[in-house]
Amino acid sequence: MFDFGELSKKLMEFQEKAKELEKEREKKIFTAKSGGGMVKVSANGKGEIIDLEIDDSLLEDKESLEILLISALNDVIKMVEQDKQRAVFDIMDPSLFGKK
């Protein structure tokens, strides 16, 4: 027979683990650079941009600045997303669902 009490317990464990991982992710900082470090973008684990550095030499070259900024933003967003996916896999521990 299926033990609903055990399932409920496992789901609660799952939720707690998910909350813990989310708190850990929020503390992480991801940084991406483009143009050899001329543009640097940092985001936290929630995907919020928290810092942006632009080399002064780019202030006269709007087109290059735009390209490098887009590149760095896309890279940092990918980093955050990959970390999010890793966290999901960590949560999906087979032992939580009675499998080994």
C-alpha cells in the first residue's frame, strides 16, 4: 500500500530543502566580463543586477559599449540560470522519494 503519511513527510522535507537552497542562492554573486574586462556585470542568485562597471574608454563609443554590455548581461543571466538548474537537481535527491 501507498503510505500517504510518508509522502507528506517527504514533501515537507523537499520544501524545507528548497527553502534552504533558495536562501543560499540569494547570497551568491555571479560576475561576467566582456571586452577583456572593459565591461563587468554582477548579479545575485535571484538574477538581480547588483553592480555594473564600464571602462571610461567606452564612454565615447556607444556602439561598442552596447555590444559589450549586452554580452556581459547575457553571460551573467546564463550563470544565474545554470546555478538555478543545479539547485533544482540538488533538491531532486532520490532519497526524498524513497528511491536509492
